[in-house]
Amino acid sequence: MKKCMLKMAMIAVSLLFAVNLSIAANMSTPDPIGAAKGSAKSTADSAKQGAKATSDAAKGTASETKAAAKAKIVNINSASEAELKAIPGIGDAYAAKIIAGRPYANKAQLKSRNILPVPVYEKVKDLIIAKQPKK
């Protein structure tokens, strides 16, 4: 009897979690299946679709970030202030500090010279490079 009650409680909790997940994934669009009817099958289907949409969105975001990073790598030794500000996480103050501290032997010097805090550096390190001028 206790095992049966425990199983039913676990199923109820998992269904509630699935419904909350599907609602969170579909916040901006109405549910075309009709979750208002309250059928258990449509709730389970909605949960599966919501979980798939969430994982697909996460995969798309990661690949878009990698593609953007490869396409728009900024040289910190020659970039203008506007180009530096275009990097997510770099604002007016950080752009001015980067320009004032030039030249850099490598991009890690932004961290070692305390130009950027470690969390900001970790966020932008894939978007920057420190090329040396040709002699």
C-alpha cells in the first residue's frame, strides 16, 4: 500500500514538473493542443514538446554564439572604442581602460593587469585576440 501511494505521488510530482516546464517553454504562444481541457494525454504531449523545444533552443543558442565568435573576433591592440563596446560585457569604462593599456602581448594581460575583472574576461575571451603589429 505504501509503495503504491509513493508511486502515485512520484507520478503526480513528475506530471506537475512537466506541465510547469511546458508552460515556461511556451510562455509567449498559446497552447494549440488545448491544455485547458485538462486531458492527461495532452498534458504529457505538451510536456514532451516543451522539453524538446527547450533543448533545441539551447543547442541553437550555443551554435549561434560559436558562429558569432568566429565571425567577429576583435583585435584588442588595434580596435576602435566602438568596436570594443560592441563586445558583450565591454562598456565605455572597460573600452577606455583597454585602449589606455595598449599594447598587449596576449589577451590574458587584460586579466593580469586588472584591466578586466575575471568574470568579464571569461565572458569575452573567445571574442578577442591580441595580434602583434608587424615590424
